[in-house]
Amino acid sequence: MLGKSPAEEFGPRGVRVNTVYRRVVRTANWGDPDGFGGQAAASIAFLVSDVTGNISGADYVIDGGTVKTL
């Protein structure tokens, strides 16, 4: 819900607000550009691209399935 209020406030001005939570521990795989860290960075780059211009106010958890939640 962190991104909802700013998205509603600044959306009419053309500003998109999305939040990305990374719930991982820094490991060698996290720092490897070809590992999980690189994949997370690619997801974030996708979210800020023009392709996703209609996505705003969304909360994303990027954890590679490491955190088990319902």
C-alpha cells in the first residue's frame, strides 16, 4: 500500500509510482549479474520502461520464491 497514495497524487502529473520489495540475503548469487540479482534488476528495469506505462500504484515482491507466504 506504500505506493498507492503517491500514485494517486502524482499520477495525474504523469508520474508512475510502484514499489519493489526484495526479500533476499546478499549472497554471491545476488551479486552475480547473471544470477538472481541480475534477474531482479531486469524486472525493475522492465517496470520503469515505457512498455509498462499503464502500471502504477503496484507493490511487487521479488524474492525468487525464497520467502514462503500466503
